[in-house]
Amino acid sequence: MTVISQMDQSIFGRDWWQKFSEKEDWQIMPPLLVITIGALLTLGIYSLLYRENKFYRFVEHIFVGLAAGYAVVVAWTQILAERWWDAMLGKAPTEAMPMMLGRWAWAVLLPIGFLGLFVFSRKQAWLSRIPIGILLGLWAGQQFSAFQEEFLPQLAATTVPIIPNKLGLVASGDAPGSLAVSTAISNLVLVITFLVVLSYFLYSFEQKNKLVQKSAQYGRWLLMIGLGAIFGTTMMTRFVLFIDRAYYLLIEWLRLGPPL
């Protein structure tokens, strides 16, 4: 009986086709019609798995256009309007926030940004290099701060103790500063892995020493294992996206099963 009731609510039953044109007064289109349009666009993207076709190209242009429009709206509402326009004009005081003085000097960013449009001009294309050079300079300066905040803590995290001062495994009641044997072994594996992988990137001199050669070889193996784990995580992320689209097509659109 459950299977029969589900079939009646699916695309193979009358209820599905009746709800295809039903909508509330405040809705522009029926919800099931909106889901159907999204399903067709999803199938259009997945049609590339069969071969290159015009339907895929059409859907691809739709998605690119929507993404570009969404990026423009997000760039204005969340970045430009809040961090540039409002900061340039200032804000009147309210009960929750004090008055914010306007920074009119930030108006100079507008003509500098418009210089980037000269990339479409053959004669004045050199003007578009000015904002690009400014952005690259700012980005290069930020990388020093990014290196200090991202990579230096990773280097500091490799300087861990490897000599245990407690026999046994880690327990919840261990005193501060105690290092169990299990933790010391984990730290030792971390330090050895770091040194071995680092030896693989010694390109400044020829690796004639057999110890360095073996270390670089083992470092390459460990590096491949790490990259394989990262690739596996990436594939799992892709599977999660596929499962979400499959749920959308089979459950929300075709209604071949009960929603979770």
C-alpha cells in the first residue's frame, strides 16, 4: 500500500500532474513547475557525461550568466556597499550605533576602478594596467601577512616533544605537561614525516648522499599518500554534490520516494 501511494504522488500518478499547475495567489509560478525547471537544467549539465551537445551549452550559458549576476549583487551588497559606499558617505547616529564620519578620500577608488574598462580599447589599453598593478601590489603585500598567519603556525606545530615522561596511554586525568608514550610516538611520526618530505624539496644542490636520496624517496611516497588523501576528500565532496542532485531529481521532482 505504501508503494502504491507513493506511485500516485510521483510523476506516474494524477496527483503529480494536478500539482504541476497549482499555486498560491502570492506565488509567481507553481512550486512543482519551478522544481521541474531546475531538474531540466540539472539534466542539461549532466548531459555532458554523454557527449558535447547544444543543450549543455545552452544550460552552461544560463548558469554562467546567473553566477555572474549573483556575483555582482553579492559584490555590491556585501562588499562595496558596506565597506566602501557607506564608509565613504558616513552614517547618522542611531540608538544602537554612534555616528560614523564619511571618508570622502575613498571616492578616488571609483575612477581608478573605471580605468579597468579601457582593456576593451586598443589605443588606451595601457590604462587598464594601473588598477591591475595596484591590485597585484596589494595582493603581494597581503601575502606576507598570510604567510605569517597560515604557514608559520604550521611550522611551529611540527616542533612537538618526542620524549615521553609517562608510561601508558593518554588519560583524562593526566597532569599538565605529561607526555604519554602513545602521544610521543604520534609526535615522532609527525616530525619524521615533516623532515622526510622537506628533504624531497632540496633542489639547491645535487643529492649525492645516499641518506638524502633515500629520505627524498620516502618523502615523495609520503607526499603522494597525502595528496591521495586530499584527492579522496575532493572526490567525496563531489559525491556529496551528486547525492544532493540525485535527491533533488528522484525525490523532490519525480517524487519516487518519501522525503527525508
